[in-house]
Amino acid sequence: MQDQHYGTMEVIRQCAVPGSMVKYNDCIYKVHANTRGKIAISNLREQFIVRDLFVEILLDNKGNPLIN
């Protein structure tokens, strides 16, 4: 199952790599860019620039960030 995740981990937003999945405001988003200390996230309906210090990333079965 590709969309199954095995937990979450809170990390500093600069550590979120493009392509990883994050949980923000109780929704799942994909990270698109990490520039100048901010990350751009989006899903099919919304897109945001996140300036919060920490974001919650989804983990795969090995404990690595879930990348789609």
C-alpha cells in the first residue's frame, strides 16, 4: 500500500525535503519547495507557505520520510 504511513515525527521545517508528505492543520500535504527557510506545501485544493518552526512529517515502514 503506497499511501500507508507508519507514524509521524515533528522536525524543523528546513529538514523537510521536496516530495515528502507533511501533516499541517490536520490535512496531508506534499512539500514542493524549501527556499529561504520556508516550505511550500500543497494538495489538490490548497497551497501554503509554511513559516512555522516545526512541521509533522509522515514516516514509512523504515522510519524515513514518506516520499511520493
